[in-house]
Amino acid sequence: MQPMKVTLLFFNGLFFIGGGGLLGLALWVGFSEDLDSMFRLLPTSLPYPMLYYVALACSVSGLLCSALALVSFFAMASFNMCLLAAYIFGLVVMLIMETTAVIFLSATPHYVGIEIDPDTLIDMWQRNYGVPGKERYTASVDIIQTEYGCCGVENGNEFSTSWWLLRELAAQGLVVPLSCCVQDHHEVSYFDPVPMNKTACQDKNPEVYRHARHIQGCLKPLRGWVCQQVTTALNIGGGVIAFQLLLLLFAIIAAVKLKKTTGR
């Protein structure tokens, strides 16, 4: 029993540290302006941006991991079968919750914003960019256009029928946001874009603006970014689930040996 006790305590120590790591990740995700700006662009049916739910999931998972690790410490220290059974039950519940979450995300990617529909995204950009009260969304669009060198969703023509232009919210002479323009490399900033050639960028003739305005839409870079985030989340989630399965195996073995020991 002693080697198994040491093994279980060691791995649960790692489990406890991992829980703290998840809590730290939740704080970082919740206060990351870069992540917030990108997640805000994703069309979703959820009442709040997806980032909030990611931070909440990391927080709950971190607290549960740390709490279960503490239960395991007490169970092994006191050789308490009831606490060890509670620990095993908690691990099983966590595994069920995580599996359910993976199935839900796989079955409904459009609901949470992972699957990006171009028409829905265009509609969002046209209705929200430059509109009073939508300053954070406007900043998100400017950020992705500046950082990825893109314009609009598909090619920038969406701005011609956006509320930003139709309601005359744009500054005089603008046909696309300044963040769509090729920027002066010494003054790159989405807060105050400095185009290399503002006149050519705002021209309506493709032959004139082709070298002064970004032609590629932002749909492809946004999809690439989402794919990268999903891959990272799946890798972290897969590692956590694999580690929990290992802990569950050790806990079951420890429970069997403890029952044999106390039954003598």
C-alpha cells in the first residue's frame, strides 16, 4: 500500500498544481485584451462573448482539480475509504462533464462561434462597425485589419453598404476604414492608423487603390486564428483528461488495496 500511496500523493500534487495553473489561465484569458478583441468578432448565439465562457470553464475546472487533489491528500493521509470513494466519484463526474463539453462543441460549432459563416460575419460587420455604442467591436475590427493586413470580411466592399457609410458616420472622404489602408511601418497602430497613401487608399478605382489598400478579406485570417485556438484548447483538454484517467486508475487500485488492508 505504501508505494501506491506515495504515487497517488505525487500525482495529486501535480493535479493540485495543474488546478492552480488553470485558475491562472482563467485570469489571463479573462483580462487579455487581445483575446477579447478577437473573440468579440465571432458570431455566436450565446448571450455573452465566448471568451467569458472559456474563462469560466477554466476557473471551474481549476477549482475542481485543486479541491479533488485536497480530498485525495486527506483520504490517503487518514486511510479513509469514504473520502477516497468521494475522490473517485469526483473524477468520474469531471470526466463526464469534460466529455459532454467536447461533444457539445463538436455538435454545435456554429452556436458557440467556432464555425464562422461568412454571411453572418458580413452582417455583423455592416451593422456594428463605426456605430455609436459599438466602440469595442469597432476596435476589434480595426485590430484584425491592422495586424493581419486585411480589409472587410471578403474584400472590403462590404463597407459600401454598412451602417457606417449609409448613416454617414464615417469621416468625410472615407470609403473604407483607415485600418484597411497599407500603413506606415513606423506608425502602425489601430488606435490612430497612419496610411502610407490615404488618397489612393480611399479611391474607388481598383487600379488606384490596389497598392494602397489591403485587398484580402479578414475571413481567412480569422478562421486560421480560431483553428489555432481550438487546437490549443483540445491539446490542453486532452492532456487534462488523460491525466485524470491515470489518476482514476491509481485511485481505484489504491481503493482496492485499502479495502483489502482494512478487511484483514
